[in-house]
Amino acid sequence: MSSFTPYQTSHQLPPGSAGPARLNDAQGTNGDVALPANALSIPDILAWHSIPQELINAMAGSSLAAGLERMIDFSPFPLKLGVPMALGGASGSGKSLTLAKLAARYARQARQSGGRIRRPLVLACDSTPGSYIKLASILRGCDIDLMKAYGGINPRFIDSYNRIILVDLPGLCVYSPKAMTEMRDVVARTEANLSLVIPAGMDPEESTDIAAAFQQYGAKSMIASRMEQSGRIGSIITAAACGLSLTYGSYSGSINEGFTQLTPAILARRLLVLPG
Ligand SMILES: Nc1nc2c(ncn2[C@@H]2O[C@H](COP(=O)(O)OP(=O)(O)O)[C@@H](O)[C@H]2O)c(=O)[nH]1
Ligand SMILES: [Mg+2]
């Protein structure tokens, strides 16, 4: 009987270095684990996250944060009152939950604005069976308006004045030109901007393809989802390095938690400290 040999990836930690170590409570990290940073060079850390060598070379230097800042545009999420923003990406990537996190945040802002800003409008453009009910249930209790707009809608037909408008798109496979064209048509009909939602833990080469395809179809920004669900986050870094502005990171499956504007310092720490 042959014995089982574990598959060795090209991104193991270097021989002699300890594996990820649990941080103790004194560090206030609630069971997070840290890569052995003292024993690792910056290229070792980036390689562990499965970042391609060419990008590692471009990011190498004095610190992880400096390398990230050099290669990635960190920007606020480009939402404007009255201009619809569509969230696109693969099925299950976190589009609807991310949209709900944004909607909940802007609903709070609208409440606090004393009427200056109106409550957000969510356009449900995903006609996949069950998806409207799922979206409505995620948004239940949020002070928002939800409207079915399968196939997209001309903004003349919506009451868009002084409010945030978010568009929930169907999931797609970026290798399907038909699906990408359909998405572009919905976005164009709605006169929306387009942003990509992409999860951590993907194959970085696939995430590069996804980011490049979305850029080609007009996306300028991205949101990183499921940041607390995987150790390796190379997919986020490679996608952003394609030229999409990196905006929020989502760290929780709950609508009111774990949603942070990413910065070089936050992302550098996340490269070193893995969710426990
Ligand atoms: N823990 C966690 N779960 C997430 C996150 N983003 C999305 N999810 C979960 O992933 C699943 C798919 O998300 P959903 O928004 O429905 O994906 P969509 O198909 O792209 O709309 C749901 O169970 C979400 O609760 C995240 O950042 N953290
Ligand atoms: Mg969805």
C-alpha cells in the first residue's frame, strides 16, 4: 500500500522557520495567529500568500506597507449621491452582503443627516430564482428602499435625487463573454458605475483574470470580501495590482460588522496576522 504524501506547494515557509503561531491574549488578538515575521523576509511573506514572483519583486523593499502602497491604489469607495453603483463578481463572492453593508451604513448616515440625505435605494437586478428573496431578507430591518429592476433600469424611472443607489448584479463567470456582455448591458442601462467584489483565498491567477476582465468592462474599484475566512490573501493583492482601486475589506458575515476602509498598514498587518 502506498503511503500518502502531502502535496507540496511552491509557497511553503522556508525550511527551519516555524509555522504560524497563535498570538497570546496579551496582544489582544482574540486567537489570531501570526506568521513568524522575524524569520521571514518580505519576499517569503508575499510568496506564502501565493503572490506571483513578478509582483513580489516589484513589492520588495523596506516594508510590506511601502511595497503595497507602491503597487496598489488605496482609495475611498467612489459612491456619489444619485449615481447608481453596481457590484459585480462571481457567484458567492459576497456581492449582496457587501451591498447590504454599504446600504446599512448609508441608511444610518441618512437617519443622522436630519433629512439632508435620503434613505438608500437598492436595485435588485439578479433574477436568479431565490436571489430577490435572499437580498430582501439580508436587508430586512435596514432603512432602505428595495426595487426589482431585472435587466437594469433607466435612471429616469427611479427617484434618484440625493440618495445612494446600489445595484445588486447576478453572479457570473468572467470567462463567459455572453455573461460579461449581459452584465455590461445592465450596468449601461442603469447608467451605473461598476465595482468588483472579490474574495480572499482565491487562486491569484484567477483573481488577476477576474480583475482584468472587470477593468475591461469598466470597473475602476474593488472591494475585498471574506478577509477573515482564509489565510492567504494574495488574490486580493494581485487583483488590486491590476489597476483597480482597493477600497473596503469585508471581515464578517454579519451586515453590521467587519467592514473597513483598507490602507497599506491594515493590509500589511493582515499579511502577517492570520484570522484565528
Ligand atoms: N464570513 C464572511 N462571510 C461572507 C463575507 N462576504 C460574504 N459572505 C458570505 O458568503 C456567502 C455569499 O455571499 P453573497 O453576498 O450572497 O454572495 P453573492 O452571490 O456574490 O451575492 C453568504 O453566506 C455571505 O454571508 C465576509 O466578508 N465574511
Ligand atoms: Mg447575490
